Amino acid sequence: MNALSEQILSELRHLLSEMSDGGSIGPSVYDTARALQFHGNVTGRQDAYAWLIAQQQADGGWGSADFPLFRHAPTWAALLALQHADPLPGAADAVQAATRFIERQPDPYAHAVPEDAPIGAELILPQLCGEAASLQGGVAFPRHPALLPLRQACLDKLGAVATLPSGHPLLHSWEAWGTSPTTACPDDDGSIGISPAATAAWRALAVTQGSTPQVGRADAYLQAASRATRTGIEGVVPNVWPINVFEPCWSLYTLHLAGLLAHPALAEAVQVIVAQLDARLGVRGLGPALHFAADADDTAVALCVLRLAGRDPAVDALRHFATGERFVTFPGERNASVSTNIHALHALRMLGKPAVCTSAYVEANRNAHGVWDNEKWHVSWLYPTAHAVAALAEGKPQWRDERALAALLQAQRDDGGWGAGRASTFEETAYALFALHIDGTEEPAGRRRIAQAVARTLEWMLARHAAHALPQTPLWIGKELYCPTRVVRVAELAGLWLALRWGRRVSAEGTGAA
């Protein structure tokens, strides 16, 4: 066990030291399909098309069947991209299966817009089904009518603006509304809104106008984004990139949840990241990437990390996003994020600032079981629950939450893991451990109950752990579900390390009692 603990620390140290390359993130069906469609030439992209076809599920759709709300954008996009790839093996069959899948699916946007709808759904989905309407004549595709007024309202606002500033949040979905390259300009990384799909769409239009230098920058960005997926396939791209603020911020925050942030073995790598965050945090806050708009979520987590590292950051950057009782992630967002407010609460408490209203908002957004499950950035209830428990416990050494504790223990699967879908995942199981670790109890029966749960979890984790493995399960919400590889891997390793440490402590306590 000691050897495994050392191996975990070594891998964590390696992951932290790599976080200067823009970020590592899993491949996206939606963005890859859109980039292929905008590229327009099958030649030279056969491997990317083959990858796209290979991601199709047995039912004809793309994306996890466990989370049907997030399957529409990738399936529409893949269908449209493969329409022009008939000569490739499997393309025609994939189109037929996708058409049948879309026809059969109930329309979740027939009457209302779900609170946890994917990012940019109001712009992206109507545009995709509009493109598809001219295909496969007579097919009764869903039309997502509840999204249409939202899309039109957004287009009306955009119509009054000649060019959006670089890094504006709406640029992230430029592929769904942009009609001229003059409405956007690549940022310093060459991206349009840190989105491969938006950048590929902008590039396709810019080529027709002969804007060679800018097109070259967009090409370089798309190649770099493709490398971030680690698939080794040119043309396969992620959902968002770079994530050079989000990735290190969330990784250090996760280490804190596991009690690892101050571990001597990680000190040097942690100090490098902290110094970078300290230098980058300005009066407007931070966004997920250096050249993207600041938001409350990244700003709050950065404040937490800096305070934990002994810095004294000003809370002013977070105040820009306060509206009444809660914080908005981005100004003008369609619906509020529970986890953003959880992180804001954590930052305020760490910095010793008033947080009564934010605390009340977080408490009010529990479900009947006492956990948090209405989150817009992550599909699993275990993610906001772990973070909420940490925020509510901040500054209260004996604090515990009986409702959340009972719900967590009851939700543990027979195999020892946790998961919001049909199977346990390493990432979600780690979140459960973070919550149980923070919500400790001195009551003997409660300690035994938690120890028994953790012992089962450790057995499950040890059977599935492999050194330097890449996480594969997309649970984070973007235009579809995606996986920020290093962020998730840090969570997995931190969870395993915590379970090992827990097991050793329980064993030592048992020996002492004997």
C-alpha cells in the first residue's frame, strides 16, 4: 500500500507539471463532426471519419444512453457530417441508423427547456435540425420548438453588434449563428471562443474571403486542439480548448478536498501553479482560459486555491458576478449554476466575507434527499454534493450533514462504487469519498458505518486502478458531455489516495483498540 501511495503521488506530481500545454481533454463527437463538415473534404480526414463512425452507439445515436438529453447535438452533427462521406466504409449505414434514432427520440424541447440543457442548446439545436430538414425528404425530425424563441431573442441581440470582442461567451457557439468572419476575430491562441467547432466554421468562411494570415492561425489552433485529445488522429478535436485556467484551478481544488494540497511531495508543482494563478487573477476575475471571458466559477475556485496556498486575494473580482441572492457564472446566462454558487460560498467563507445569502441559496437547492442534483456543468449529483459539503463545512470543524451523509451511504452501489448512470465510475466514486471525508463524525457507530463503506470502495478502486490510465467517461456538460482528462484523473488518484489513507487509519485504530 505504501508503494501504491508513492506511485499515486508521483503520477499526481507529473500531471501537475504538465499543465502548461493548454490542457488535456477528451475527443468530442459534436466538435469533430462539425469540423469535418466545415472542412468539406473527405480526403485526408478518413481516419477522423472512421473515428466518428466508431463512436456511434448500437441504437444509432451518439453519446451515452444514460443521459439522453445530451445526445441530440452530437447525433445531429454526426448525421450532417456523414451525409457527405458516402464513399467511406460504414458511412451510409451510420446515416440510416442515425436517421431512425432521431425519428424515434422524444423531443425534450417540445414544450419547455430543461434546466440542465447543454451549453448553447438554444442556438445550436434549432440550427442543426434546420440543416437536416432538407435531407432525407419527408422524414419527421423533431423541431425543438421551445428553443426557437430563445434562439430568435439571442439572434436579435447579436444583430445589433457588428463584432463581438475576443473571448466573448457567445463566440463559443459562433458556428450556430455566425454568417460572416467579420463578426469575430481569433484570439491570441487562434481560436474563436475556445471552441474547435466555432473556429472551424469561422475558418471555412474566412477562406472564401482570402484572409490567409488569420486562417493560418485558426489552422494552428485546430491542430493544437486535436493534439490535446491524445487520440493521434488529425481532425478529431475536443469540445473546448484551451482550458489553461480551469484545468490547474480544479486540480488544486480537488487536491484540497482529499487533504492533499499541502502534501510535501506535491509542494513544488503546486507552488508553480499557485504563482501563475496569482499573477493572472485581475480585478475582472478569471475564465476557463486566459483569452476567454471571466466567470464567477473559475474566479471563485481560483480565490479558494490562492487562499489555501497562503495568499490573500481580493474578493472584488467575484463581486462582479453577484446578482441579488446568488452569483451568475456569466452575465446574461439562461439559468443559474448551483456549483458556481457553491464555489462562491466556499471562497467567501475562506476569505472571511459575509455569505448568508449565498449559503441560503445553496441550502435551498438541495433535493428531497438532501443532496445537490440540479447542476448545469456536470451531469452527476456527486460532483456538486462533494463541493457543497466542503463549502458548508468551511470554518466549522465539528460540522456534519446527516441528510447528505445518509444519502451518500444509501447511494453506494453493491460493487462499492458510486455513479449517476447505470454503472459506477472512478470519478464519481472519488467525489463520494471527498464528501464522506469532509463530513466526518466522532460518533462510533457513524465512524464504523463510513469505514465499512470506504473499505468496500477501496476494494472496488484497487480492482480498477491502472497507473497513468486516461479517463474515458464524459460527465462534464458542454455542448455535449465531455471529459477534461487531467482534471478527472487528478480526482481519481486523489480519491484512491484518500481511500488508502482511510484504510490505514481505520486499521491503526482497530489495533489500538485491541
